[in-house]
Amino acid sequence: MRDVLAVGAHPDDIELGCGATLLAHHAAGDRVTMLVLTGGENGPGDERGQVSRRRQEQQRAARTLGAELRWGGLRDCTVVPDSATIGIIEAALRATGADLVYVHAPDDSHQDHRAVSAATLSAARRLSRVMHYQSPSTLTFTPTVFVDVTAHLSGKLAALGAHASQVEMSAMVEPDAVVASARHWGAQARIGYAEAFAPTRMVLDLVPAPRPAGLAAVDADLVAAHRLSSLIAVPSAVPVAAG
Amino acid sequence: MRDVLAVGAHPDDIELGCGATLLAHHAAGDRVTMLVLTGGENGPGDERGQVSRRRQEQQRAARTLGAELRWGGLRDCTVVPDSATIGIIEAALRATGADLVYVHAPDDSHQDHRAVSAATLSAARRLSRVMHYQSPSTLTFTPTVFVDVTAHLSGKLAALGAHASQVEMSAMVEPDAVVASARHWGAQARIGYAEAFAPTRMVLDLVPAPRPAGLAAVDADLVAAHRLSSLIAVPSAVPVAAG
Amino acid sequence: MRDVLAVGAHPDDIELGCGATLLAHHAAGDRVTMLVLTGGENGPGDERGQVSRRRQEQQRAARTLGAELRWGGLRDCTVVPDSATIGIIEAALRATGADLVYVHAPDDSHQDHRAVSAATLSAARRLSRVMHYQSPSTLTFTPTVFVDVTAHLSGKLAALGAHASQVEMSAMVEPDAVVASARHWGAQARIGYAEAFAPTRMVLDLVPAPRPAGLAAVDADLVAAHRLSSLIAVPSAVPVAAG
Amino acid sequence: MRDVLAVGAHPDDIELGCGATLLAHHAAGDRVTMLVLTGGENGPGDERGQVSRRRQEQQRAARTLGAELRWGGLRDCTVVPDSATIGIIEAALRATGADLVYVHAPDDSHQDHRAVSAATLSAARRLSRVMHYQSPSTLTFTPTVFVDVTAHLSGKLAALGAHASQVEMSAMVEPDAVVASARHWGAQARIGYAEAFAPTRMVLDLVPAPRPAGLAAVDADLVAAHRLSSLIAVPSAVPVAAG
Amino acid sequence: MRDVLAVGAHPDDIELGCGATLLAHHAAGDRVTMLVLTGGENGPGDERGQVSRRRQEQQRAARTLGAELRWGGLRDCTVVPDSATIGIIEAALRATGADLVYVHAPDDSHQDHRAVSAATLSAARRLSRVMHYQSPSTLTFTPTVFVDVTAHLSGKLAALGAHASQVEMSAMVEPDAVVASARHWGAQARIGYAEAFAPTRMVLDLVPAPRPAGLAAVDADLVAAHRLSSLIAVPSAVPVAAG
Amino acid sequence: MRDVLAVGAHPDDIELGCGATLLAHHAAGDRVTMLVLTGGENGPGDERGQVSRRRQEQQRAARTLGAELRWGGLRDCTVVPDSATIGIIEAALRATGADLVYVHAPDDSHQDHRAVSAATLSAARRLSRVMHYQSPSTLTFTPTVFVDVTAHLSGKLAALGAHASQVEMSAMVEPDAVVASARHWGAQARIGYAEAFAPTRMVLDLVPAPRPAGLAAVDADLVAAHRLSSLIAVPSAVPVAAG
């Protein structure tokens, strides 16, 4: 079982970027947490009543994905990658024990997306698995890692559907484009439908992560043995130059 | 269990590039095959007796890695990425049923390495997992995917040691540089020692591949279910423009 | 009026890569020529009768696109970017007087595609407009220039449909993926459906090329009609996973 | 007729980056607006009287280019890509109805240039045509789209000349380097003199935008005249080193 | 003799990135200045007493490298690339007359590193030699320029050792990884041990900078001594996995 | 004193790419060798008498640059990066003892340029200094290393002038574009005129290579003289469009 953290700037960002992959993690028995940094106060048609509506929608979408939801408490369109923002993400990493993080791609025309991507790279600086997803506002994006989401595409659309206020009003979230991109990346990956990722770094599990009790006790021992021996005998001799 | 094919131009190329990863696959219960395209006839100090010696060394190295060995039968320094070379690799893919391929990075100053990389990309055009490893002659290489080889670095050095005629004589294969690069990439990956890969495309298994009998029967069903449903309901409606 | 040359390695390559754009050129009054370098002898299920069948299909597809067809006379899977191949393309450039060339992207896992791209870059070395299109086997591709093909997508599919022997048999040519990629790139370009191009160099016409008399009014109507119809019939069926 | 918006951080940035292209737009009957975000308060030798002088210079330069001028009202060396800056550019887009935007390249050592590029990408997030120009402080820049400015280079130099206070005093604005870069990019584009652009996205008009009546014939003559004169007066003086 | 300025965000950043290269400059008779922008207040285990301890450590490290030390006076984790920060670096450039600058690579997950890199590129906008070094938190980094530090690696480790409070406590500064990276880049550069640099721009001196009288002969001996000792003491201990 | 080898596919390629830099090496007391791989048999207007004429021109150009000339004996437009071509370049490296190599950039639309670049990277696989120059047919090129050629630009033009048969007839070799590119790159490098290079790898000499006795004083004067003359005679004529 793996602990996964998905980070997004606004309600529905995570669903758009990697919603089906989170469903696949859930189906695989992984524990999934979503961290939404802003409440979406400045989304289209934003007025007082909208904020709590968008928060309820996000809560419903998280349930659809089988994910726990955390809020960052920041304000839409004002996110900067400073110590405070980094601290919020660090707290989520500590609380969840996540060792795999999904977040916006760094090159994005939305200032909040860029800031969340940068702050997450800071917060996750010691993690071995950081993967970037694409948003409609992402600029350059050359993914090399894919997840087969053929079985989870309808679930992704259901999660997006929970964001009724956003989907109805924003020209940037078009369900047919969501399906089309999944098929486009699927063809790139030589499968049916895919979500696409550009890793900052991704350590593969050739020995799979331990699964829920009883399934893989043997494996768990094997992994532990390998991990224990990892840093015992590092090279220590270094050349000493003359004087 | 996964079937893995590693492709290299010359004896010892595969060991240098991904030998420890192959050991990790072997430890995870995967079936590993090495395809060495040339017999290494033109290696350093090459004379008649050398060829059979190098072939024996390669055979010993493969055993060290727990891998099956196939020869491509081509001649050192003459490899071109034409239909014949592609056919040899296609035959190995068919024979092994591999769905994960490791091969040289495309940008390499050795003409055989470039040719083998290109020919493998052709032969594996329908595969979802093609990963490139680094050679001492590789030029640009910006890896994003890593395998923790802390537990397998000594095994990699042992496999390289089997190539005594090459290691003794070539300035390009320096064991201390092998260890240093593993530590360098390990630091990049936030682990101990790593082998580094640049994927052309890599579909992740969130639901791990089925393991040897008894371990993951439940998983196997789950995977099959997902795969079966994959291409049933594709979007078929396309817009029709006015006449 | 502009003279346009589209170059492809095999029958159906050009249609897949830029078929709808060629239709848009035709609609704009431009003269379009397709140069298919091989007869497609080694396509899937290839036997004697197939070659002439594929040539007839290509002829029919060209008519669908309103394009003139030229054959390069080379043999499938043997194209190299040498003087002879370059000469064939130079002859087509001279014969057509083309000042805008469409051709495969350089980084492609099919050796013929790479060779045709390289040879075309040589042949077109003095031209100011060389644009690369994507094939299913293209590897890295980061397009920045787009053509709105909302009005021409059905025509592209019709042209692809003319290649019945290829479409039926090859897993690489999937009509739903063609539509999905057009929608994916359309979203990137902030329009409906697009074909995507990576230019080697593209000199823009701010003062448009002179048009043949009488065409402009018709065009304006045509464009309006196309725009209106653009987003009416989007793909709506999405796969539903078991449970 | 097309509506074009050029955005720059300081007086003379737009002229340097795309002044001749704006002249070409003007000659093609397009409506051109320049948005200068700061008043240039902190330019070289800056004191109280300078600001109004620089604003007058910018006004004169805009007239030279046949462009309307808008000021952003920000302060030199303090621009950040926040909601306020984005709002200023959005207002200019709304006011002009522009569907083609020119702006600084994103990778630039001047903090204002980076900020203006990022803010413009945010403001123009729904536009299909965003092109980046080069400044003397631009870092990586790999243009693929070019405009033939052979006929407009003298006009560009005249517009730059209007910025007398800047050109006299700044080592970064050297007229001979302006001409040299235009010739350098022209050689890249296989024409005489060019301005070079890296598009974030650029949807081409294969069916040209409708022109205002009566202009076409004039334009054709103008183009012919420009083409004839293009390579007559190339720079011929080269420095001669001491023996 | 050349004047060199190395800029880093925190104590020990410069030593890690280019400490051995600074030693090589010192050995070559160049004048070396280090500008450390923050006092490292927020390093690991930071409390009141720590700041002055870290400042003393940095002073000792600078002496080890034969470099003069300047402080920027900024606060850890709050650096932004604004006019104030740029002004601090400009002042150091003026004071030292440096014409070669070393600084963090631009793409780094630490916000201070990014800010210092950007601010230095602004401050050094008229300099012909700006080289970027790698930090443990650097993301993409594709160096093409190298300095042979075989003779200075022990000195680099000594300088790092002066930062006892940091090295003991931070998982990011591991001496064995420092040596490994030097060997990794050395293999890339076809020498023993190297520090690696990605230049923004680097004008080479084919006619070497004038040297102070009397130094040349000494240097020649020094170089010879270093070269002889270069590959004697390579790391030989490699980790041995259980089983 | 350094031994330098410049490699080019055809007569005049080396002069265009790095002729002024070779003059700077010569002025610095370095020994310079040019290896021209083909005799230029297929240049423009090629007939029997042309070959010997072009060889004489190349000989004269080499003398102008103070360089020794070697011929590769290959035939124009047929170069491939195979063992034979690599062997020719290896022989030149052995014969000259060169430790710095200049050669075509890898991405070039001329097949011979690509082949020569690839073969040189193979032949120089153990060298620490390999730098790529730009040709008119070079495609992507992002130089980061520059040589100040202000003092040697007239010498470069003289060397190009020796290739009268080529310069008169080829549209690709335009002297004004040569000067313009040197100024363009000079502005990038913050100097007067520059040749630009993209290194595969470049180990810097911080301790300069030992010079032959008696040269240093002369050099210092020479440099001073060149610097003074650098910006006196910039190109001032710019094309003036009609009306």
C-alpha cells in the first residue's frame, strides 16, 4: 500500500490533471489525499455564495475519487511559492506520510499553478517520486510516463461533474477535450486511454510496494532487507592532492 | 511476473547501462533476457581468440544477472538501423513476449549505440514501456526515472568483472566511475545508489504486474478486468462540417 | 494563391499528418501536391496484389483532398536520406514551385519517416517555410503552430477511409485517435479541432498571398459556415468501467 | 483586417523586439496597439525630467509605427506577474479586441521582462496567437517563426531613433546590432532581413483575414517594391584589425 | 590574473557548487570573492547561537579556498530577485571588478537558489562570463563546460568540513555524494574529477589573461604534481547487499 | 601552446564556422590543422576543372588562417559516419596530437555535415574538448561559448574570399550575413564580434596552457591593439525601402 498526495491550486485542478490515476491508486489499495490550496474564491462568476458551493463540490469530487480532502486555506490568484505555502504542503506530506506526489507542471500560464508547482517541488525536496500533470493552461509539457486510465475515465468525468459551478461556466474545462486528451495520450502510450505525466524524478518499484495484509508478506521482508543495507558501505576514500 | 528485454550493441553494454536493474527484476521474480547485437569482434586488442573469449565472458555475465542471453549476430562497428537489424530485435520481442525494454539512449557518440537505439525504437513501436540507459559514450541524457540499485550494485560489478578482457583494456569502463555514477544518480533520486533511465514511454503499473503463483491471484483478476474493458466504448461521433 | 507540397514516406502518412490542413489550403485556393516516396510495398499483409491496391487507394485519397499526387518510386522500409532521395524531392519542389512544405517530424521511430524528414530538410534548404507534422510513430513533438481544421476533419477521415487496406489492418491508424488528437491540439490552440505543426522555419505572410479573383467572397461564407458548425457534434460516448 | 497588441515592459522594448513587424501589420491594413507597462522611470540617467521626456519619445515612436499607444502605469523594475498586472493586460485585450499578441520571451535576465511575459501569457490564456520576441537581455531563444522585415527595417530604426535619451545612453541598444540580428535571422529564414519569433501558440490563417476594400491592389505594389529593394544596400563596412 | 565572483544563497552553497574550481582559480593566481546572500538563519536546527556559528564556519571555509568573503545580509528563505537583491550583487561586481561569475543553476527546487540565480543574471547582464553550478536541489542541469578539479577535491572537502553544523545535520550534503558527482562529471569530461558548469555565456580566452610575474613556473610544477596524483586513490569500497 | 583540429565536410565550411577563431588560436601561438573531408566535387557549377580549383582555393584559405591543411579524400554528398570516416578523423587526431576539436553542429540539414559531426564525436570520444560551430544549413543551435573575433573578422573574410568559385556561386555564403552573425553573437556575448560555439564538452584551462617563450609580450600588445579597433567600423548602411 502506498500513500499518495495530489496537490492542486484550485478546486477541480487535481481531477482534471490526474483524477483517473487517483482512482487507479484507490483501486490498487493505495491511500489517496488531495490538497487543494485555494478555496477557488475567484473562479468564474464568483460571489459570496459561490465559495461554500465550490468547497462542497470539491468535497463531493474527493469522495468520488475515494480520496481524503485537505484545504490549504490560500486565496485564489494570490499564491506565491514562499515559505508559508511550502509549509502548508510540508504539513500535508508529514500528515499523510506520502511518498508519491502529483502536482501541476511547472510551465503554466496561470500564476497559481506555477506557484503551487514550485512550492511542491520545495516541500517534496527529499521525496523520490514527484510527477507533474497537465492542466488546460499548461504550456510546454512533454510527458514520458503514463497511467492506463481506460477503466477509470468515467469515474474521472463523474468527479469533474461534481464541480458543476465550474464546468458550466469555464471555457477551459470541456469534457470532450478531457476525453480527447486521454485518448491522445493513450495512443502515445500504446494503450487505450491514459493520463500523462512528466516526472521530476520517479523511482520505480520493481519489487512492488507492500500490499494490504496477507497478500505480500514475503515481499515486505525482501524490501525491508534491501532498504536496510542501503547506505552501509559508501565509498569513503577520496584522492588527496599534493599539498 | 514481467518479461523484460535488455538490448545492447556490444558485450558489457547492457551490464554497464542497467545491470543492477536487471538484477532487481530477477529478484522481483521477472524473467530477464539480454540481446547482444554484436559479438564484440572489434573490441580493444581484438584478434581471433578474443571473440570466443568475449562471448564466454558475456555468457558468464548473463548468468551472474540471472538472465537468458541471445546474440544478434551482427558485426561490431557496422550496425545500421535497417530492416534486418529491426527484424532481429522484433524476433527477440516475439520470442520473449517482453513488455518492457531497456536499450541505449539515442544520443550517443558510438555509431552502433545510436543504431541499436533507433532499431529498438522501431521494433518496439507498439510496446508501452521503452527505457533508455546511459553508456560512457552517451551524449545528452536527462533521466527522470530511477531504480534503487543499492542492493544490487555489487552484483553489477560482478557481472562487469566477468568481462575481464574488456575491463582490463578499455579506458571507458572504469569501475570507480560506475559506482560514482550510481551514487550521483542516487542522490538525484533521493536514495542511496540508482541506475538512471530516460523513458521514451513508460506505462506505470499502479496495480502491480501479477507475481508468481499464489501471491496475487486477486490482483490478476483485477488487472484482467481492467484490460478487457479497455477499448470497448471509444468515442465514435465526429463532427461533420457543412458539405 | 500558394503552391504547397506535402511529403510523406508511405501511403496515408500525409493524410494522417496534415490531411485536413491540405483541405484547408485547397479551400483557400492554394495548389496542393502530395509526394509519396514509397509505394507502400511492405505495409501490413503485403503481397503482390496489395501494392497496386494501395496505390489506387492513395490516388483516391489525393482526389478527396483536392491534391495532385506524385510518387517517389522508392521501396518501403529502405529509404535513406542520400542524394538520390533528396533529388526526388528537389524535383518535386521544382516541378510544383512550392514555397511551403509539410513533412514528417524528424524524431520518429520509423526509419523511413526519419529519412524522409531529413531528406526533405536538405531538398528544401533554401525554402522559407518547412513545417513538420506528427505521425503515430513520432517521438518527441512540441508543436507551436496550428491550423484550425474544424471544418475539414470529416474530409480528413474520408481521405483516410480511402486507405481501406491499411486502416483495417494496422493497429497504428485508429480513427478515434485521429479525432482525439485533433481535439487535443485544438484545445492547446484554443480552437475546436486542430492539426499541429512544429516548424523548422515559417515565414508568415502579414500581407496575404494574392488570391485568384472571385474566390474571396465564397471563402468568407465558407469560413463562417464552418465556424458555426464547429462544436456541435463532439464525441460524447465515454467508456464505462465495470463496477 | 486584424487587431494586434504588442506588449512591452519599458519604452523602446516593443520597437526593439518587433517594431518592423508592427510596421508590416500596419502596411497590411491591421490595427496595431502598443501597451507599455512602465513609464521607464528607472532608465539610465533617470531624473525627474526624464520620465516625461521618455513618455514623449514613446509617443513619437508609436506614431512612427502607425500604432496606438497605451500605458500600463506600472513602475520600472517593480513589475510582478500578479493579478493587477494581468488585469491591465486583460483590459488592453478587451479594449482592442486583439487576437494576436506580441510580447517578451519568457527567459530573460530582466525581471520586468520575465514578469510581463508571464502576465501576458495569463491574460491571453484564451487567445490562439501569442508570439514572443527577443530583447537584448533575452536568454534562451530558439525562434521558428519569422516575418520578412526587409521593407521595414529603416522604419524600425526610425522608431528606435525616437527614443533618443535611451539609445544615446544605454549600451544594450546598439543600432548596428539591431541590423545585424535582423540579417542573422533573415539568413535563418532564407530571406533578406527578418524579425524572429518563438510562438507559444500560433494559429495560421490559410484563408486570410478579410481585408478592408481598396487596400489589396496598393499592397501588392508595395510588396513588389519592397522585394526589389531588399538586398541592394547590405552593410559592407567590416572592421579591419591592425595588420 | 582574473577577478572571479562566486555567488550563493546560503553558507556552503558555493563550496558545494564550485569550491574546487575556486581553489583552481586561486592556484592560477586569480582573485576570488565569495558573496553569500543570506546568513543561513534558517538552516537545520537553527537557533540564536547558530547564526554566528554558521557565519564563522563560512569565514573559515572562505579562508580554506583562498577567497575573500562578502555577506549579502538577506534572510534565509525570503530571497526574491528584486531590485534590492540585484543591487547587492551589482555592488559586489563593482567592488571586485569581476569579469567571471559563478552562481546557482536557474532551475532549482529551493526558492532562494532560483532567486539568487535570477538576480545574478540581472546584475551580470553586461558581463561576458556567467557560469551556473549544480546544487543538491538543482533540477534540470545539462553541463557542457568542466573544470578539472582532481588536484582540488580534497581542498573542497576541507572547505565543506568547515561547515560542521550544516554537514552533520543536513541529509542534502553528503560528502560521498560530492565525491561521486565529481567523478561522474569527470568521466563525462574524460578526465579524473570535475566540477560541471552550464554557462549562460562564456567567452573563452584563447590569448590567456596576463599572469602576475613569477607565478607561471610554480604553477607548472603544481599542475604536474596534481596530474600525477589524480587517479591513485579512487573509491574502492562498494556496498555488498545481503545475500 | 595548444594543438587544435578543425574538421569540416567541404571546402569553406571550416572558414565559415570558425575561421576567425582559428586565427585567434594562431595569434595565441597554437598549432592549427584543418581537416576537409571531401574535395568539394559536387559544389555548385561543378565540372572537372572545378575540383582542382577548389582544392587550390582551400589551400590558399588555410594559409590565410595560418593553418596546416589535411584532406579526407571522401566524395561530396556521400559522407556517412561509418568506421572508415571515423578512421580518417582518428588519424588526423593522432597525427596532430590535438586536444581541442571544432566541428559542425550535429543538427544540420546537409547530410554530409551531420555525418562529419557524428563521425568526429566518435573519433574524439576520449577528448575533453569538442566544440560545434554553426553553418548556414545548421538547424537548432543554442551556443553558450563564444570567442571574441573582433580582431580577426577581416581575416576570416579574407579566408572566405579565397574560395572565389564557391562564394560567387552559392546563395548560402553571403559575406554580409557572415558579418551580421558575428555581430549578433557578439551582442549575445556582450562583446563586439564573436564566433559562437555549442560544446559537447569543454574542459577549461584555469591554469593556461604553457606558452612558447617570447610570445607573451607580443600577444599582450596585439590584444590591446585589437580591442581598440574593435568597434570603430561598424556596418552603418541599412536598406531603405521605397517610401
